Amino acid sequence: MMRRALINLLLRWLVKPIWRHKPSIEQLRRRTAIADWLIGGWTSNVPFVAERLSDTLSSQWIGARPGAGGAILYLHGGGFCVHLPATYRAFCADLSRRTGLPVLLPDYRLAPEHRAPAALEDCEVAYRQLLRNLPAERIALVGDSAGGNLALALLQRCRRVGLPVPACAVLLSPACDFSGEGWSMQFNEKRDVMFTHEALDILVGHYLSGVAHDDPLVSPLQGDWRGLPPLRFHVSSAEMLLDHSLRSVERARLQGVDAQASVWIDLPHVFPLFGALREAQLCRADMARFIAAQMAVSAPKATASG
């Protein structure tokens, strides 16, 4: 509890005030680089193998060697505009250790230089690359925040274009809906230690360009959930994005999808990244169990299709 209180306090002091000054994208990225060093810099020795997936898309393999056993596609967060490579490498390395699966971390194109749907197109390229060597039943999809948005949009895109969906997906504090609906955006603005309405307006403004806020391309909550794989959401009770997960679970279940959400009390946005938190360790263990269970369920399908 002491660590949770300290991390919440630091984020409220250091992150939340930033948005009042409407920072430029350059200022955001400089601050993000500092945060990446503070959170993940001490793990800069995490080994990885770089792979270029297309002319515009690089990626990193982290953890166990890629093989026939399966893989995880991880779509990082960062408001569609920034990336914390050291932090995510460390997180993916731990996820790989817990699951025994290699993790593919694509460096999808960022806004505002590349607006929607560039990031989603890159995520599809990464997924198609995995499908060249693995059956869909041996792939798990994980995304946090903006990456959670991209993960859900990718699943719906797969259904539209006829690609097989992965065995499962884990969503960490995903941003699922930019239509302006939902109660937690107002109710939790003071409780959220990182974000404000100004923050979300800035980040979404960078990402969208001529795309309606309620278009499923950028607001997958408004899309077609039929035929999606089992979904596991993790979110904090104190987040402005809380009801994005809750409404997503409700929408998914109404359309026949196995979806569950765990609401963790009084934690920051995407708290599993903060490895010092006991709750982060518990959540990571739950993620690994869920992925293992869904891979086991889908194994007979993969065997039959092979």
C-alpha cells in the first residue's frame, strides 16, 4: 500500500500538471524519454532481436526464441504519439519469462506525423507476419492504453478482412471509445493521477485526422464484436478510462464473446508496467495464466487444422 501511495503521489505531481500547459509533441517526447529512463532505464540490458517487417515498420523480438510453440504480439501504449522502448522491453521480457513465449513488439508509426489509420495498418502487418509461421491459435494479442485500442481494432479488422483471430487478447486500461460517452471520464477526472480532459483532447487530436470520433476504426467499442476470441481486461477503479473497459465487456458479451474485466482499486493507468507494485505482479501472473489457459483450449484446434 505504501508503494501504491508513493507512485500515485509522484504521478500526480509529475505527470498530471503537464497537460495544463498544452505541451507540444516535442515536449511530450522529451518528458517521455526521461520517464522511460526512470522506469525502464535500469533494465536497458534486456536482450532483443531486431526485425524489419516492412519498409516503414521495425520490431523487436524479446524473450524466448521464436518457435512453433507460439508467440505474443504486444502493442504498446503511449497515446498514439510516444513510445517507452526500455520500459516495454522490460515488461515484455517478464511476460515472456512467465509464459515461455517470445514477444513481438512492433514500433508502429506514431502521430501526429502518421495519423490514423497508419498505426493500425502497421499492427496488421505485424500480425500477418506472425501468421506466416504460426497458426492463429498459437498467437496471443496484448495491448495497453492506445495499444489496447489498436488490439481491439485489429481484432475487428481481422474479422472484416477474413483473417483468423488469435487465441485470446489481454487489454490493459485500453482506450476504446472517443465518442465522448461514458461516466468515468467525468467522475474520475480528479481521481486519475495521470490524465485530464485536456490530456485526452491533445492525444486524440494528434491521432485523428478526418476520422469521426465514433468510427470503429478508432473507437472499437462502437464496432462489431462478433466472432472475437476470449478477452481479458485489467483496469483501475481510479482511471478516467475505467468505463471503456466495462462497456467493452458488456458490448462483447452481448455479441457472444467471452469477456471478463478485473477492476483494481486506486491504481494508476496501466499499473502493470510499474513492477514495484504488488498488484502489478499479481496482474502479470493473471495475464500469464489466462494466455496459457487459452492456448491450451485452442491447442486441439491447432492440431486438427495442422
